[in-house]
Amino acid sequence: MAVETSWLAPSLYSLCCSITNLKYWGRSEQIISKTLQLLNDLSVGYSCVRKLVKLEEVQFMLNNHTSEHFPFLGGGVAVTEMRCRSMLYTSLGRLLMVDLGEDEDRFHSFMMPLTAAFESIGTMLASAETPLFAAEEAKKALIGLARDLRGLAFAFNTKTSYMMLFDWIYPNYTPILLHAVELWHHDPQVTTPVLKLFAELVQNRSQRLQFDVSSPNGILLFREASKVICSYGRHILGVEVPKDQMYPMKLKGISICFSMLKAALCGSYVNFGVFRLYGDEALDNALNTFVKLLLSIPQSDLLDYPKLSQTYYVLLECLAQDHMSFLSTLEPQVFLYILASISEGLTALDTMVCTGCCATLDHIVTYLFKQLTQKGKKTRRGVPITSDMFLQVLELHPEILQQILSTVLNVIMFEDCRNQWSMSRPLLGLILLNEE
């Protein structure tokens, strides 16, 4: 044990000195980033974090994470230098969880600086007479706060700690975040950290989002995510963005929305049948916004921007697996767009994209084959007749699936196929749909 942790003592000593430096050289980005990186690295290990939390300097940070003691948390720092704050609060979140348990009083004591920041921002945004400089101050504070909370949300990977954070932020402060997206939708410096915060909140990491059967929290969380996606989509689609440096930022925001929607749809903590049963449009609004955002992107750009392509194809696989009833109601041009994007993705260099396309294609051709075999059969009483929009598209454009089948066979037979099993999944369905 002594041999395994022999490196730890000098690292802890270095960290203590660095934390002290943060008080006096809090304007040095290099010192801040290197110190926080060291703190983050040390807070990952189980034995390390238990030693860390006993240090006087670490306890000081847990109890005094304010701009008064650490200037880089204040408003005088450039927005570009706030990115390290997520890393800080990820580390603080891990340290806090060591002895937190179910102590809500200690949690709320830790959150006091963030609570005060939210209250101040909410007051400024609620006032119509807020002067311009105060609005800019509120914007800057909100950017830093969103990064702080994202770091905490990432660190709280247990049900107990996550629920403390969720109960703290909802319903008191989520309206402020939504209002910020509506107010500063044109500014990616605001929208990106807020969207990333929500994308982290809906992540069911380590099965932390396991709500009780009588709890509505899963549905409430999805509704908040849906509001943010729809608000951002509505505003960003209403602005023509030229293909300059702002265009990639728009695609980045869309990519985060796709990632958020995928995490919410695949988290296994929402009964989506409830929305249609009770006439709640949150699910339909989010899915329709996805379609609108997708159609705003030229198909050639899907693979040109790697982060966008990865989030899009993973989301598409999720929709094909669990929400085919929605895909089957899409307009023909949307379905053709999706099929064309799948065909392009099958030959992508990114193995993750290619594998996702294979799985999506397998779900689609399986659905189409079942629809064709059931066509004309008498349906069971009480079972709704599904839309045959897909079949209408295939009748008008039979060459689509033939081209996709040709692409799959060419990859398998003539190229260095790195994922043969994945490529083989849709083969049977494609052959059955192209018997001739």
C-alpha cells in the first residue's frame, strides 16, 4: 500500500501550494488551469479523494468557493477563461460526496454561493428596467453559473446526490435558464453552456435517474429539456446564419440539442406513453423540433462536422429503435433525407457512425417488412392502423433501398470492412425487400 501511494504525498503537497496560489494569482489562466487539472486528476481515485478531503486547503475550498477568495470565479474574468469552472466544480462535487450521504443541510450550505448567484440573475432578468451594463453582468454571471452546475451535475453520479441537485434546481431556477436561452439565443457564449448543462442533467449516468414509481420527476425533467430544445430551435431557425464563423457555432448548438434529446429518450426513466395519453405535447414538440433542425442542415454538412454526425446518427438509431411510430408519420421528403443520410453514413470513416447507420437501417427495414406482410390483413380490434407513409415512399422511389443494398454489399465484399457483424444486420431485411 505504501508503494502504491508513494507518489501521492508530493502530489498533495503540490496541490496545497497551488490552491494557495489561486488566491494570489487568480488572474493567471495558466496557473488556474494547471491547478484545477491536478485537483481533477487527484479527485478521480477512491483512495486519493478520501485523503484530499481531509486537507485544510480542500476544506477551505469546499466552504469558500466564492470570488472573494478565488478571483477567477468573479465577473472580471473573460468569458473564454470560464471553461475551467466546470472542471473545478466536478472536483468539488466529488469531494463533497465523500461524506455527504443524505445530509441536505450540508448540501444547501455548499450551494449557497450558487443560490445567491441565481437569485441575483433572476432579479435582473425579471426587471424590464435593467440597464444594459447590468444585463451584460447578468449574462456573464449566468455563463459562469451554467458551467459550475454542469461540473456538479457530472460529479453527482448517485441517485441521492443527483436528486438533491434536481430538487434544488427545479422548479426554482430552470425558468431562469430557459429565459436566458430565449433572451440570448443569438449568443453561443450563453446558449452553449446552458444547453450543455441540460444535456448533462438528462444523462442517466451510473443509473442515477432511477425515480420511484409514483414520482413524476422523470416526466418533469423531460418536459424541461423539451422546452429548452424547442425554444432554442424556434429562435435559431428564425435567424439566417451565414456560412462564416457563426455557422459552426449554430451546428454546435444543434449537435448539443441532438445529444440532449438522445440522452432523454434512451435514459429509461420516462414513460413516453403518458404524454400522448394525457395530451401533453412535450414529446411531439421535441421530436418535431429535431426534424426542423435536421432539415436546416445541408446533408453534406452532416459528415463534414464530426461532432454533429456522431450525435445525429446516435439519436437516429434511438428513434428507429423506440420511436418508429413517429418516424413512420414523417413527410416523404424527410424520410428520403434520412435514408440518404444513412446511405452516406454507411461509408463513413468513423466506425461509430457506420455502426449506428447499420443498426438504424436494420430497425427501418424490419419495420417496413412487417408493414408489407401485414398489409391487407385484418387488424385486431382496438389496434390502431399504422401509417403507411413509408410504403408510399418506397412505391414512388423503389430505387432507394436498392441503392442502399448495393452500398452494403460493396462494403462487405470489396472494402476493408471493420465491422462486418454490424453491416450484416440489415442484410436480410434489405434482401427480402429487394427479392427481384
